[in-house]
Amino acid sequence: LSSRWDTCWFKVELSIPPAWAGREVHFLWESDGEGMVWRDTQPVQGLTKEGEKTSYILTSSLKETEPHSLTLYVELACNGLFGAGKGSMIAPPDPDRRFTLSKAELVVFNRDVYELLVDLEILLDMAQLLGEENQRSFQALYTANQMINLCDVTDPSTFPAARDLAAAIFSQRNGESQHTIHAVGHCHIDSAWLWPYEETIRKCARSWVTVVRLMEHNPELTFACSQAQQLEWVRSWYPGLYAQIRDFVAKGQFIPVGGTWVEMDGNLPSGESMVRQFLQGQRFFQEQFGRICSEFWLPDTFGYSAQLPQVMRGCGIRRFLTQKLSWNLVNSFPHHTFYWEGIDGSQVLTHFPPGDSYGMHGRVEEMLKTVKNNKNKGRVNHSALLFGFGDGGGGPTQKMLDRMKRMSDTDGLPRVQFSTPDQLFSVLEESSQLCTWVGELFLELHNGTYTTQAQIKKGNRECERILHDVEVLSTLALARDVTFQYPASQLQRLWRLLLLNQFHDVLPGSCIQLVVEDALQYYAEIRRAGAQLQEEAVQSLCGDLLQPKAGSADSSLVLNTLPWERTEVITRTGPAGTETLALVTVPSMGYAIAREPLLPPQPVAVRKQEDGSIAMENGVIAVCLDVMGHLTSLRLVGSERESVPDGCYANQFALFDDVPLYWDAWDVMDYHLETRKPVTTLLKPLEITLAGGLRGSASFSLQIGKSSTLTQEIILDATCPYLRFLTQVEWKEAHKFLKVEFPMQVRNTNATYEIQFGHLQRPTHWNTSWDWARFEVWAHKWLDLSEHGFGVALLNDCKYGASAHGNVLSLSLLRAPKSPDATADMTHHQFTYAVMPHRGSFQDAGVIQCAYNLNFPLHAVPASSAQCPAWSAFSVSSPAVVLETVKQASPWGRTVVVRLYEAYGSTVVAWLQTSLRVKEAMLCDLLERPAARGCLLLEQQGLRLSFTPFRLLSVLLVLRQ
């Protein structure tokens, strides 16, 4: 058959011989491509050789009344369960690969022989695995031996007696103290990975139709299914199958879990994105199935943010299941069942199935491993076992069920019961002896995923910003203009695209080229539609202040979507279409007209020294740069304190060899650090590009590696407390890792990194194996190294990989893996980072606000000549509290949700002030459900809100008509 991702259809006409009356008849199909049987226009059975599903049961006992002739259609996909890699699973897909249909037959299935073989398999596994010191292993062995002696393969009448011998062993019961395994059917389907999004839609249908068939014959089977997006796909494309799924959900067999739109990456999405994963997911589960999920389900993601417990709790979830930390390369995680505590103190009951897998096959060996491996023996006596083929779909098989039915309560083996996540967690909640793990669940593997596919990382950060700004401006328009229609359905569509791209093989960059192309197209669509929605909101909000299309404006309307006043240099289009700079002050979450450019208290001074180095100063910071673009001096004006140690260079680029053991796009290994080569080849020495005033800048170019180039413009703006590095890279490397390093004259055993709605510390030393396993970590918009009274922060607009070792802060810029995408990152890149020295703590110095400012530029639009005072919609009395989100509440109407968090790690009371006409205010959870006793008084000073460290609060504001 033809090459990858094609589809072939086969029409199959069957005629069952009348002589097969009373027999079980199967249609047998073997191919290395995934298939689906269709009958009477409906999908009826998924077929995959790798997933041990090669037959469709036509009848369990052929009756005369049943049709003996029928027509089936088989849809055959030209890809296997794991795509079509060339030579290895994670290699890029092979364009020349052919798929073969090796068998299509009508067969009689001998159920008696099958049952006998399953009996023997279980007995032989018990004999082999229970060990010579265990009498039970000999009982199993001798029973199997007797069965063989009794059985005459040519005489089926001898089979029942042999089966009775097995049944006698299986029915010998355990004592009361035996461990109980809760077996739950499972089918992990990556929403995209080694195959594109479109193929996943078919994988869901193939896998779930198989589960539905199994449920019809096995009423005890339960199946946990996560990812609202996948259910939505099946709802749209396979409505008949979806109706059957809903029936089994109502029966309690098909169990929606997870509560999120997709199984997203656990590190890189912003705090608000994490909230929206749950908001979109839980709302879908509520609308479609009448209930929200009570457990978060994320078995395969590359680490878990320390802010997830609070987000879960806010979305109606107190239970969490994963197993990925069993992949740790260095340290073995000490628990399987424990309470996980986030940075705000929120706790969730967490369970890792002790078999360390989400794709078990129901074998004796797995049951014994589950008990033996359990790290919390004595504290808990129950654990989960998830069974079914996964990653590329597949799901449970009849044989898995039949194995476990024989182990329901057999002496010598743990009890195995078909169960539900709710039953398991309810039992675990009864334990009063569980341990607590505080802080992030860091995966000691796959830390290259913070950097791989930089365009996807940038698309994610940019689109998070776009949707934030559109929501803020649309909400303000809604509040000011009764006729404005809040674009709720458009925003939901765009959010769902962004959330889909946060799937744990897309945002991390561990997917094939086809998926990268889809993801970048989704980001382009969010940018396009977002720009249009923003324009409509600004038009409504500021209509008469805007410049009509004709003519040119000499003044600008500047909008600020952040919750503090900002004074910044902006670029605006002048009368002749030329770009000019202006210094503007704009109030918090509001706008101002900028007419006459403000004069800075101190203009930027730029001087070239005799040795070619360039000094820049703006009254806040003073810097010195050498001809290579190194930062040789960085200090606060009015302070003698130098940030760069003697003889060191900051803004030093370094290239590392980056050859992981196997997981190319995923891993960066600790040994890459031994291959550091500073970048020293200068193409264009540093030259002044802007001479000062409102902005000073200087540019240079370097050659990186064999064939890549880097050009950088280093920019200092009037009044700005940080120095920006606008960077362009033409990247053409193979298995290289580019970082930029800032050695700093600051000493601390910990550095601070921004995470979702807060920050955490990680060590700058490698004392223990837990410390050095974190040689490469992730951060969001900033990281900081401070000692008492002084520190330096590194800000960025689209990077996530970072490290701080000793006194060196590093930002990870680009990688060049070759699988599963051979072209990963081979393109032009543009990004900005910044360095900010500060007095006092990073909190008091405003590092958090500066990092937001860098990521959320002011918006300038041409203004008319109408007069207008500056206007602010919201402000917060305490700088420790960030007003992160302003959006319309759902269900739609004149109710607004504002979300705030405490960002400093302090206990504080803050007043939220608003100029909007608010009728009533109440606290709500992250699903926007009003809190019990949550009504807030509307006082002269605004709304009084109490925060503890890193606490997240959401408030519903009902607007007056």
C-alpha cells in the first residue's frame, strides 16, 4: 500500500458457510497499518496488529436467523500505532515506507482452546514468578502439569476437566491483609506526536469503538478517558460512536477524567493558560456528561509545576494521578501515594500507580511488581493499575480482561478488582499516615523540552499575551458601551487552539515536522483573529478619540493592559509615516493621549571609547560594552556597586555539543556542560545605531558554530531600569545548544525563578544528587540572583530554559535536535532578553512588573485631536498583588471576572479599585462559580481582598446596566 498518512478503503464481501452453525465466527485482518471496520455506515471495530486487535467478532454463536452474507468496509491508515518513523520509533517519518495487508480471512474461533491457554498462561506465570521459596508457585506448576496430562488436543471433551483444575487453584482465596489492585482500562492517546492532529481524531475513534465493543461483552470493564478535546473531535466526526460513549458514561463504565482540554505540558503554559485548560475542560464535561471531573489526570507530562495544586483545588479537583516521575534519570521519587503541596500551601492527594506505567497488559508479573514496588507499604494497601495499549491509542483487549478476571482473589497474588478512579481515591483518602511532598514535581529527564522548537515557544508566549490583551480591552469595551458584543465564541475558539498546542508533545517541541507546521498555523490564526478582535474592542472603547482613516495624526492614543501605571518609550508612526519615539505615561489598565513628547528626566547618553567599547547611561543604570558585544560593566547610577565580576564578560554566548543518549528532541544530558565553547568569531564589531536621547543602542554580529550567524541590538531606553538585547539568529546547526551567560558579582545558594502565579527557589550548587539533577531548569518571564540589598534579574520575552550555577545566570536560547523532526529550529529566530540590576529585593525593585512590561508592550494607535483625560479601569493598592486577568464571566452577560494573585510571597491586604460601574461583587472559584459567603462590600476605597503568599483570588463583578 502507499506511503504514510494516506488512507485506503477496502470493500469486504463475506459469506459464512451454513456448516458453521453454532460456531463463533471472526473476521480476521492483519496489517501493519491501523484499521477500522465499518458496518452499516458506522465504525464497529478498531484493528491494530501492534495493539493485539486483529479480529472483528461477527457472531459468538451462528444462528440460522442471522445473516450469513454481509458487506463490511475496512478503512486502512498508512501509519502504525507509533506513526511511520524510519528505522527507529522517534526517527522522522519515512516518506518511502509501504504498508502491507498480510491477512484477510473468515475464521472459526475456538473459545474453549483460548480459555484453556489463558488458564495455563496465568498458572505458568505464577509458577515462574512467585519464587521457589513459595509453595504457591509449586501448586500452580503441578496443576498446570496435571492439566497437560488430562488434555487430549484432538478431543475437546477433555477440556472442561482441565479447566476445572485451574478454576480450583484460582478460587483459593487470599487472607484479609492482601493488597488490592484497582484495575482501570486506559488508552493514552497523544493528541499529536509522531503523527499529526488529524490522525489522532481517527486514533480516538479506533480505540474507543473497541472499548465500547468490550463493554458490551464485559459489564465489569471500566475505562478512564481524559482530554475534552479528543471527546469533542469524536462528537464532531463520529456522532454515532459518541452517542454510544455517552450511554456508557451514564452507566458508569466509560469515565471522563482529568478535567482539562488536553493533557498539557506541566511546566511551560502560563498560570492563566493552566486555569483555562481546566475551565474549558470542566465546562465541556459538565455540558456533555452532567458532571465535572474530580481527579486531575496527567500520566505522561515532563514535570509538574508547584502551582498546580492550587489551580486544581480552584477547579473542583482534590486528587491527582501521574506516573512520569518513575522516568527520573537520577533520583528515585520516594512515594507512590502522598499529599502534594503547592507554593501557596494547597494540598492534593496524589497517586502514582506503583507499576510505573499507564499501559499494563494484565499480566501476573505486573501485579507482583505493583505490590513489590509500592513505596508506601504499611501506609496504604490499595493502588491503581491502568491497563491497555497507549501513546498511539489501542486500549484494552479481551485477553487483558480475561487474565485479570482469574486474579480477582487468588491466594499468592494481590486482589485485582475492576474499579474506578473515584473508588481508588476514596479508599486512599481514609489513610491518616500519608507523607507530604512540598514544591515542584521536577522530572529529572527531558529538560531539553524547555528549549526545543523555539518558534512554538514564542508562539505560545505571544498568543497568551494576545488573548490576555483582547480580553482586557473587550471587557472594558463591554463595560463602557452597552451595544458592544463581547466576542465570547471567537475567544473560546482561539483559546481552544492555544490550549491544544499546549499538549505535552507539541509545546515541548517533541513532535514531527507535520505537527510543528500545524501548530505554527494555529498561532498565526490566533495572531490574525486576535488583532482583528483587539481593533474592534479599541474602536468601541475609544471611538471618538481615534484618528479617522484619512489624514495623519500627530498624537497617539496609548493603551496599557497591565494593572500599574507605566512610563515608557514607545515607537509611533508620525505624520509622514515615519517612525518616531515618544516617552509616554499611561495609567493602569487604561489609556492616555500622548501629544507633546514627554522629556525624560535624564536623556540616554551614548559614548564610544577609544578602544571601541561603548558606554550607555540613562540616569538609572550605566553599562559598558566591548566590541564583541560583551557586557563588561553594569551598575546602578549613584552606586559604586559593580554587577559584572572582574575579568568576566556578561552577555557571553556559549555553544555546547548536544547529543542525548536517545530522546533527541527531549533530552539535554548533564555531560553537555563539559563541551562548552565560548562564541568568539566576530563578524561586525559593535557600532552605535541610536545616539541617545529617548533611546540609545548599539549593534554587532557574531558567527556561531560552522554556519550560523547572530546579530544583536543592545538597547537602553530613557527611564528604563533594564538593558534589552534584541537578538536575531540565522540557525543552521546540528546537535548544538546555544546559551547566553551572565556571570554576576552576587552570592546566594539559591536563585529565584518565576513560575505560574508566583516564583520558587532552586539551588545554585550541586551538593546532592537532587541538586545536580536540576542542571537545566525552566522559568517563565524572569529569574533572579540576589543577596541582601542587591541582585540581578534576567528577563525574557519567549524563552523557558534556564540555569543558575554558582554566580552565573544562563538563558537557554536554541537547540538543534534531528528527531523526530529533522528540520527542528532550522530557521530565522528573533527574541529579546534583558538584564536588570537592582537594589534591595527583586520584589521591592519591581522585577516582576518589569518582566510583565517587557512581555506586554503598550499599544499605540493614531489619535484624533479630541481632548481627553487619561482613564484607568482598574488598579490595585499593593504592588505585591498582580491583577492578571480581566474577562467576561460565563454564562455571557454583564458580569466580569477579575483574577489576582499575590506575587511576592507575602501576607497582604490589597484594595482593588475600579472606575467601572459595579453593582455587586463576590468571590468565585476558577470555574467562575460563586463562593459560599463570598459577597464583598463595595467601599469607597474599592474591594478589600486578603492574600496569603501566592494565593490566587477570582472575583465576579456584576456591572450596572
